[in-house]
Amino acid sequence: MPEESTAETTAAVDPAAPTARETSGDEHVGLGTKVAAGSGEAVINIGINMPKNFGFIIYNLVMGVDAVLLGIVLAIPRLWDGLIDPIMGNISDNTRSRWGRRKPYMLIGGIVSALGLALICIPPTFMKEWFSDEVMRGFSLFGDRVSLYFSTLDWMAALYFVFISLTFYTFLTVFSVPYGALTMEMTRDYHERTRIMSFRTTFTYVSSITFGWILYATKADYFVELAARNGAEDPVKTGEIYGTWAVGGVMALFLLIAAMIPTLFVKEGSAKVAKKQEKVPILQGLKDTLRIPAFVLIIGAYTLAFFGIIMVIHLGVYIAIYHVHGGGEDGKKDGYLAMSYAQTVAPFVGLFTVFMLNRLSGRIEKKLAWAGCMCISLVGAVLAWFLFSPDIGFFRRDVVVPVFGWELDLYLHPLIIAFVMLFPGLGATLVMSYSMMADVCDLDELNTGKRREGMFWAVFNWVQKSALSISLLFTGITLWFAGFDEDRLVQTEDTVESMRKWFTFTMCGTFAIAILLVLSIPLSSKRMAEVREELDRRHAAQNA
């Protein structure tokens, strides 16, 4: 992509104090390059969200696989994925090739992970026909002491899911770790890093718009009619399966395109550094990475904020179905629809947050902007208790779109308000954690004399994935503790009340602690300006 030559300038936080300098021409990144670099974030976002937001719910509500087992199934590949992150980071940092140390892995990882995503979205419904009722009685995992029961179908579907997911997440790591390192080394300017990471976060939200509708799309009348024409005994259920296949294929194509754009159009910025510095053993790299307090605080705050937000997006679907809309097939469809509109509006709120963070770059400290946005999300978490409710009014109307003749079911429930208030915190968490991680790499170079963006991103990625794995497992466990029964169309009052408490109190607690951690991060524009000046002095001496 062509780079622009005009340098962007930013106002200093305190004109009288030493701060990160204005963006110089050689550190400025052009708009086209920022867009190309940011598009790769859609790969990570789709990879993180499709298995948990789509696969978990489809396997649970369509195939009837136990929620606790699904939580375990989704946690296993993510834990494996997290274990290979530092290995991939070390491999990428230490690679010396004519094609660079990032792009060869991004190419292979992008192609194979797209194929893996398509396979995840093909649930093995054929297994229902393979097992007789006698075989499907299965057994209890803990004997008679605990009534946690997994059938043979549960186990077989889980094995299928684990095998495909292990392949998918392995190659997603092969793409995502070098990609994350690539974006962190594009510039050394303190404020330009925030702008680059705001483009990454923009693509998080652009790709997130589709998540609001993928579940609802599986219920489209077209798929039901197609199933009926094919002679299905239960056109509704079969149509929903057809829908998962179609949605999975489209999302896999999106992932492939998003992976190829940065791979083909973004230049690596660390080739010279990589050739000069010695290779770093993986254990030494891990040890040096975790010695930096600022980095530990960043990943701690990110983990808690991310954990809480995952809980609302995932468990919130169940509350929308069984509490707000009373359950049943109609409740499922209306719950999907309400959350579809919520997840469509929310990314635009996130995009506005990213825009404001971009505009405010250089005018407010990164950690203050991050903490302020998290406070908005904390208010949204409190409001979720009151607005995810069947007792308040909503707006609903059939609307015909004149151009295409579509009939649109416009359904706006107040739960949207609480849901969208969570997204300023998510936006700031993504932009500022990514930007501040790049700053930490400067601190690391000051201490070690090496550039190790790959290792830092790998450790960060491992923490991110561990948080996701724990949250998925936690979601399944909370559903179990609440007494959720996927075979019941309507859940008991005690079950619904328990889900609501887990839903609200978990968010409030994690957001509050995350805010305190953010405010404790020892990074500032003044400090990073001093680091940059010292590094420039060293580089000048080395090149003299």
C-alpha cells in the first residue's frame, strides 16, 4: 500500500515538560499502510469469537451437547494455543530469511486457519443417526456423587470439536503472533503507535458487526424452505444446520481475505535490527519479558477487562433468551434478534471510542484514557441488571426496505443501552494495551539492547487466550451451577436468577479491579520521551 509523506503532529500533554516528540517523517505511517495493517486484526477477532460465540451456542442449542463439556472442549485448544505462543514468538523473532521474519508465517497461518474455521462451523449432526437410544444413555463423569452427565453423543461431538479446533488455533497462532509483532514494530513514535493500534481496533469492530447476525442468519426462512424441499423430517432443525454451514463458509472467506491484506501489503520494519542482534533462547526471552512491571500490569488489566466483556457477550445470549424473552422457540429467535441489534449498534459505539482515542492521542495520558473508558463500561455492567429485563417496554415494527423489498423485523430492546456501554471499555482496552505494549518494547531494548516484539506479543497473546479459555469454561460451569438444562425450552426461575447474578457481578468485579491496575501502570509520555532519546543516542553511537 502507498505511504503518505505528510507527518502528523500531536499536542504535548504538558508543553513545559519533556514528552514524546512530534511524529517525524521517517516515523510516520501512511493511511493506506495503517488500513492494511489494521485489517489483520479482523483475523484475530473472527478467530477468537466464532468458536465461542457461534460454535459453543450451535453445539449446545442445536446438537444438545452439554454446556460444561463444551466449556472444557473450547478451553483445551486455547490452552494448547497459549502454550505454543511463546514458541512461535521466539521462532519469529529469531527467523532470518529473504522474505522477512514475520510474513512467511502469516501467509501459511492465514490460509490454513481459514480452512479450519470452515470445518468448525460444520457440526457433526450425522452422529445423531449413528448411535441408538441405548448407546446414547452414556454415563456420569463423577458417578453418583455429582449429577453431571455426558452422553456418548456429547463425547463424540466434543472429540470432533477438539480435533478441528486444535488445528485451527495452531495455525491461527502461526498467523497472529508474527502479525502482532509486525504492527508493534512499524513505528517508534509514542503517539503514532496509538494511531496504528486504533486502526487495528477499528477492524475489530468492523468484523464484530457480523457477529450480531450470524446466529440469527442460521434461522432464516430460506434454509428452512431448503430443508423442506430436500425432504427433511424436521425442516426447522435441518434448516438451522444448513445455516451454520453457509455462515461458516462466508466467515472463513472473510478471514482469508483479512489475513492476506497485511501479509501482502505491509513492509516489515525490523529487518535490519533482526540481522544485527543475536538470537535469544526462548526461556531467557520469557524471563526477560516478565521482569518488566509495566508489562505485567498491562496484561493483568487486559485479562480482567477482556474476561468480563466475554462473559456479557456469551452468557448474555442465554439471559436474553430465557429471562428477557421467556425461552421456547419464539424466545430463542427473539433473543437472537435482540442481541443481534445490540451487537450491531455496539461496534459503532466502539468505533466512536476508537476515533476519540485517536483524536485525543497526545492530549491525554494513555492510562487515563483507558481507565476513563473502563468506568463507562462499569456503569453499563450495573445497568445490565436492570435493563436485561422482560418487564420494560421495547420498540418493534415490521419495516419493508423499498430498494430490495426485504421485510425487516426492527426490534429495539432497552438491553441494547447496557450492552453498548460496555464497548468504550473494550475499545480502550484494545487500543491502549496494544499501544502501551509497543512502548514496553522500547523499555526492553533499553534494558537488553534487543528488539523482541514477537516474544512480547506471544506472551500477551497467551494471556489473552488463557483468559478466553477460563471465561468459556466459567460460562459452562455457571450454567451448570445455575441448573441450566439445554433440553428444556423454558428454564426455572432459580436458574434464570442464578445466571443473572453471575452475569452482572462478574462484570462489575473484573472491571473495577482492571481500572485500579490500569491506573498503576508506570508509563507516561514524559518517561517514553526520555527512553526514546536514550535509544536514539545509542543508535547514533553504534552507527558512527
